[in-house]
Amino acid sequence: MKTASEAKRRISDHLASLNMTLADVREWDLHIDGDDGGGNSVFVYYSWAGGGHASSFEWPWDAATFDAVAYERFFKGKRFVQQ
């Protein structure tokens, strides 16, 4: 299972390959796919001046428990979230 931390590392690595950091991301958009009670995927779309990309991680709990605002802060580097 890919965790949010692994997704963030992957995003950081991708941005580094473009000579950018998380600070260069202008917009974050997180969406959870599904409400079947578990095993959901969270899609993380991020964009910067001139481009954008996506990553994802697994959310093993009910979709209703996902806090997109908290995870956006996590991906921005402003907060730690334990999964």
C-alpha cells in the first residue's frame, strides 16, 4: 500500500527533477475515490506555473473519514499527519 508519506516523497522527487520544491506548487487538489467503506484511493493533483501533475495514495478507511484540508496542509509541508 502506498502511504501519504510515500506520495509526498514521490511528489518532492518529481519537483526536484524539475528544479522545484513543494514551495513552488501553487495549487493542491485532493479527491478521494469511493465510499465503499475502505480501500479507497486518494488522488493528489498539484500544479505550478506552467504545469501540473498527479500522484495518489491508498486510504484504507471509510471515505467519510478523510480530511482533505488536513492532508493538503501535510502536502504543503505545513503539518504532519499520521496515517
